[in-house]
Amino acid sequence: MRHLTLVVLTGLLLAIGMTAQAGKVYKWQGDDGSWHYSEIPPVEKEAETLKIKVSNSAEQPSEKEPEPENPDSTKPSEEQPLKQSPEVAAAERERKAQNCEMAKKNLTSLTDRPRILYNDKEKGEERYLTSEEHDEWRQKSKDQVKEFCQ
């Protein structure tokens, strides 16, 4: 019974998460020539930022923008939401969940530990974060938790 409850709860959370509004969407071409779209920009590639119109399901019908007069227009619209395959959507959710967990661990460490020792690659040595760096890293971790754990 606990397993069934967990499965149902997980399904509900995924359904709610799928209705979340997207921010920026990045578009880039892969090495094999295929086009990729994601909310997370690629690390090693230059990506184009797309303007995506996101509709809010909670809007009243009177608040929605009017439909275009010519719906048969063949002009491509960048304002339409992108559709992802179930595999891509599942991979994005998994990556976002992993980023969420990592951000939470970082925030916990920065909150619980007053001194953080890290490897400064620029100087080639290990050193402790200054109080300003510690505060800056903690704020970045808070921002990442907000971004990935919605």
C-alpha cells in the first residue's frame, strides 16, 4: 500500500511539474547536424535564445490574447511552445532533480559549516573561503535551489 501511495504521489508531482512555466529556451545544433532545444544552455556550444510564449492555465478567458485573424497562415511562429518527446522531457526532469539535490547539499554545507576549504585552481592551492566568498556562494546556492527545485 505504501508503494502504491508513493507511485501516485510521484505521478501527481510530475504532472504538476509539467505545467510549470518555462523561462528561456536554448537552441543549438549538435555535432551530427541535429537541432537540440533545452531550458539549460549547452556547456561547449554556442546557443541561440528563443522567445517562447507561455500560457498560464489559471488565466481567465477574457485575459487571453485574441486569436490571429488568419489561423491558416503558414508563417512560422516562435511564440508557440516547443513540444518535447517523452524521453527528452524525462531526461530534463532527471537532470533538474539531480541539480536540485546538488544545490541542496551545497546550501546545507555552506549553512552548517562556517569555514569551507576548497581547491583554488587559479592559484593552484587549497584555501578557505573568505566571509564575502562564503556569503556569495551561499546566495548562489539559494538561487540554484529556487531554480532547480520548483
